[in-house]
Amino acid sequence: MKLEDLGFSAWFQEHNDSELLKSTQTARVISVSRNQYMINNEIGEIPAEVTGKLMFNAESALDYPTVGDWVYAEYFDDNTFAVIQKLYPRKAVLKRKTPGKKVDFQLIAANIDVALIMQSLDHNYNLPRLERYLVMINEAGIEPLVLLSKLDLISTDELNEKLTEVRQRTGRKKIIPFSTINGIGLNEIKGSLEPCKTYCLLGSSGVGKSTLLNSLIGENILKTRSVRESDSHGRHTTSGRQMLFLENRSMIIDTPGMRELGNFDIETGLSQTFSEIDEIARQCKFSNCTHEHEKGCAVQKALKDETISRDRYRNFIKMKKEAAYYEMSYLEKRQRDKNFGKMVKNVMKNNKNKS
Ligand SMILES: Nc1nc2c(ncn2[C@@H]2O[C@H](COP(=O)(O)OP(=O)(O)OP(=O)(O)O)[C@@H](O)[C@H]2O)c(=O)[nH]1
Ligand SMILES: [Mg+2]
Ligand SMILES: [Zn+2]
């Protein structure tokens, strides 16, 4: 495959390390599982590893290659194996807080043009969560497209209600409801995918990300959850991340469902997602206004005048608090978690003593 077909653009060309290109070639990471990478370029799809130097210099997981990365690779053994020397700068990157207490980050994918944010129209449908995804995507500087799956499970009236709600709350007109069972909406999704662009599927486990990809490709390449298991919670069917190539030459990355979202630098995304509130907040009397009880708060006034919706306001405040939590330092958080752990232990002990 040619580099342009894989999404290589002038931006990467301008940022290249011409010295390093004398001994290496440019390739794109198309799948990652543990320390094994698959990379692709004119030579073809081959396995690769990273150099010891790259590992040694890596300060965190963010310095390792991820799906979608452009890399400098040195080829060996008749081009059957490669070693990744260095990464190209990333144009956009999707990352998330790793599950659990520790504040650590995991890369989801790099150099994504459009994020396909997916919710299913059954019990998974949740507007605040959708807003959280939009914040994350905006913050990463990636364009979002909202897909609502399992359309076959609800009535037309219910659908229209939900569509109106999503449009109002997110300010987005283009939202695609679809079903892989009756095929409604699939052509609209296909029509939205452009050649040489990279897409990434995001959404909770079980919403049907891999099922959609299989139907777009027309083959059951990806493992999906069996219908029998469809009620089982907390299990991820997809574990690795990989990029697939559609007939129209667009690329889509499948990812495992995410349980937690979090981001240090969420503020920019926050002001974009809640732009109408952000605009008003600039007129508050105090620059550090929390918009909850201060005198001269323009947001509180707008709430009374009903210029902004109470639902949107509640989410805005909730996300602001979350952002503040993510911005606390490592140490503060560890202390907080430790104290919490102690408290839980004490409560358990007391309960034991009582019984
Ligand atoms: N009713 C209905 N069920 C669907 C539809 N699409 C997918 N499903 C079912 O939803 C379940 C989950 O599908 P997956 O594609 O494995 O979900 P996923 O989002 O890839 O999940 P993870 O890989 O765990 O993140 C399966 O049982 C599918 O058969 C749909 O359009 N309608
Ligand atoms: Mg999956
Ligand atoms: Zn205010």
C-alpha cells in the first residue's frame, strides 16, 4: 500500500527526520498486541518491534507506538521483519485514564481524523456519557460523528424523541441511527467515510462496534459477542486494537469498550462542548467563579432567565469538577486514595466488631 493510501499527508512530510530516513522507511502501525506491532507501507504488512533505545528513553506508555502512529522502521531479513526506531510527531492522539485508582494513561489511537462515537439505543443510551465522549474528542482536536446502534430495538416515536434530545443537547445535526440487523443506516455510514481518512470507533463494551465493522467489510473478520452472551456485563469481546481497510479506501480502528474516561487537559474540550455556557461565564464578576453561588454570576442569572438549560448546566458543573480532580497531582490523588482505603478498612473493622 502507498503511504498516501494509508493516510500519510503533507503534515507528516513536513515533520520528517530526513537524516533518519537514510537508514529507515516510513510505515504505519496498524495493530498492537502487547509488544508486538504490525506495520504497513509499500513493502506490505509485517511484524515489528521497538528498539531497546526507544524503550530505554520512554518515560511513559505515551512514548510507545500505538495504532495509527507513523514510525521510522528499519527492515531486516528480506523485509520480513522490522525494528521501530522512532515515532513521527502525532497530529492527534486519543488517550484515556487507565482503569483503577492509579492515575496513568493509555493510548487508544493516534492520527485519527474522525472519531465515531457509538451508543446503542437500548439501556446503553446515555446523554451525559455522550457529552463526556464529545469533550474528550474535542479536546483531542478530532472531529466527532455520533452513531446510534441497535435501531431495531426501539419504536420510531422513541427514536424521534431521542434524536431531538441528542440534537438539542449536543448541538449536532448529523447523527446516524442504524441497525446491523435490518441494515437501516448502513449506507449513510458508508457514505460518511472518506478515502484515505482514519476513523476510530469508540463506545461502551457491547454497543456493537465490531459488529458494525464486520458488516461494513462484509466479512466476519472481528470477533463479536455471541447473542447468547449479550447480557453479560463487564466483559470485553475486543481486546487488541487494529486498523481495518474498507473497500472505499478509508481506514477504521476498532477498540475495546471503555469503562472510564478521563483527561488531564479537559478544559479546552469542556469550553467547546458547553460553548453556550462558556460564553456567558465570561461575564461573571469573578474570574474564578464556580458558577454555583457567587454574587454577580452570569451563569446563575442565565439559569433564572432560562437562557441555558438546567440539564446542560448540571452536566457542565459535574464535568468541571471531574476535570479539577484529574488535574490534581499524582501525590494528592494517591493521598486521597490512601485515606479512602483507610476509611473503608475502618468501616469494615467496625462492622465486624458490631456483628
Ligand atoms: N439488536 C441488535 N443487536 C446488535 C446490533 N449490532 C450488534 N448487536 C449485538 O450486540 C452485541 C455486542 O456486539 P459487539 O460488536 O461484540 O460489541 P462491541 O462494541 O464490539 O463490544 P467490545 O468489543 O466488548 O467493546 C452482540 O451480541 C451483537 O449481536 C444491532 O444493530 N441490533
Ligand atoms: Mg468489539
Ligand atoms: Zn459564574
